[in-house]
Amino acid sequence: MNSSKIYTKKRFWAGLLLAQFLLFFVFSKSVLMISFFESLFEIQKKTHQLLFSWVPFSLGDILYVVLGIFILYSFIEFLKKRERNKTMIRFLFTINIIYFCYQVFWGMLYFQTPIFQKLSSQKEPDINQAKALALKYLEKCKASRKRVKEDKNGIFMISNLNTIQTEILHRQQAIPRFITTKKAPEINSFKPSLFKNVMSFTGILGYYNPFTAEAQYNSQLPFTSIPFTMAHESSHQLGFAREQEANFVGYLIGSTSSNTELRYSTEYFTLRSLLRFIVETDPEFVESVLNNYSEGMKRDRAFEKAFILEHQSWLDDFFGFTNNLFLKSNQQEGSVTYSYFIDLLLNYEK
């Protein structure tokens, strides 16, 4: 391949990538186009779940492994001067395809109408209301905790994970219509992540794969986190891209569930989120609530703290930083603050 053709190809694929950036930016400003991508997602999510849900392991994770190998191979080839141009063309071609698929399958959903605008009350979170709700969920947690099973060390344990997954899919149908009219396919596409050992050191609880519509979760997590994490990831499967909106929809799925294990995990997450919101304003109140945890809840909290301490590493900081950048690039607050979830929760509870 002569140098003129190589230059033309590199320029074409680089130009096409730039054109895609500009095109999807324009689409993100159009209500009509966002509505189109929402409708397209309704078709895509069911199709992808039907195609990939029957596989017992995560196909999305396999795709990520293949992509990682490709990037590493491309880097090695790029170091060879003789292969540099071919490698660059191949890499630009691949990036164009991945970027296009990501935006069509998922990226445009970050620009949907925020749930907050659908609530009748749209006020800033009130600290006193948050305190009252925290006390309410403390009592809810205590009541639910009495009804769940424990292991030999007195730590909350899940009796049947598949039952919880089925309940989450069923509860998707009960989300209030003024919040969403998204369709729930009720196809079980929950998968334990193949990267669970790494995830435990990154602070990542789960993730949604937009290319296969699978909901991955870290199966090594303390059981207090797993049911709500799956409810959260199932919210992404429904089409809620923003992280804190997925938390809120996960809350709607789990907080009124008849499955005690799912309800306890959801109530426990809600209580912790409220306390995290309150602590900077009134740490004494938070300390009082923690002291009033039931003995079972205290054991669960101690186990969680031990798990986090055991898995602290530089990966946690690195993934926290990169995730924060990703969230902010997609019209979200970032991973540091959870106030949007509290906004939604308090306004909904009113």
C-alpha cells in the first residue's frame, strides 16, 4: 500500500470519527432524536436479551477481554515502524464501529428527560425531611432484618439468588406510570461478572453492558449489597442510563417488594444514602442512628467494613477517578455526590 493511499485511509477514518462526535452531539440536543433512540432501545434491549441471556456466563465480559487483547496487540504492533500505518488504520476503524454502536445502543439515553422533572414536587432536599426519612428507614430495616436468614456468624445471607432475580423482573412492572412507560421484557439476563476478583478492589458493585444488555454484578460482595445492586443494574436494562436514576428506580423496585431479602437490601441502601447525605450537616444525628442499628444490622455493617478494608487498593482510587470523569461527561454529577438520588427520594416520598 503506497503512502498516499495510507494517508487517505487514516484521514478518512479519523475524519469519520470526528464527524460522529459532532453528529451525536447534535442529536443530543434534539428532543425528536432522543425520542427516536429511546424507541430504538426498546427494540434493542429485548432482542439482545433474547440473544444472549441463555448463555450461562457473561458474553459482554468476553467481548471486553477480546477488546483488551486487541488494544494490547495494536500497541505492540504500533511500536514496530513497519506495521505502524496498518495498525493505526485498523485501530481507527475499530474505534469508529465501537463508538457508533455505543451511542446508538446506549449513549443517547443519557439525554432523556430527567425523572426529577416528572415529579410533582421539585424542591431542594430538606435536611429535616431527610432525618425523618432516615428514622423511618431505620425502623423498616430493623423489621426486615428480623425476617431474613443468617449464616453461622450471624451475618445476613441470601437463601435463593434466582428468586430475587425473578422478583426484580416482576417488580419492574409495578414502577409508577408517571415515572416511566418503559417496557419490562422480564428476561433474566443477570450475570456474575468474570472480573469479580478485580471488582472487589475497585469499589465497582456492578455494571450494565450496552452491547449485550447483560446486567453484571460482583458475586463476592457482602449479601447486603447484592440484591439492590441487581435491582440497580436491572434499571439500566430498562433504559435508565443515569446512575442515580438507576438507584432511584432500583429503590422503587425493591422498597415495596414482597421478597424480604430484596426489601432489606433496598432499605439498607436507602438508609445509608440518607445518612451519607446528612453526615456533613449533623454527624451527631448519624452517630445516633448507627448506634440504634439492631444487633443484626450492626453485624452486617461490621462485615461490610471488613470487606472494604480487606480490598482497599490503588485500583479503588483509579477507578473512582475514571468513573467520575465518565459520569460527568454524560450529564451526571459524578461518583462523589449522591444528592440527585436524595432529591428524587425525598420528592417522591412527599
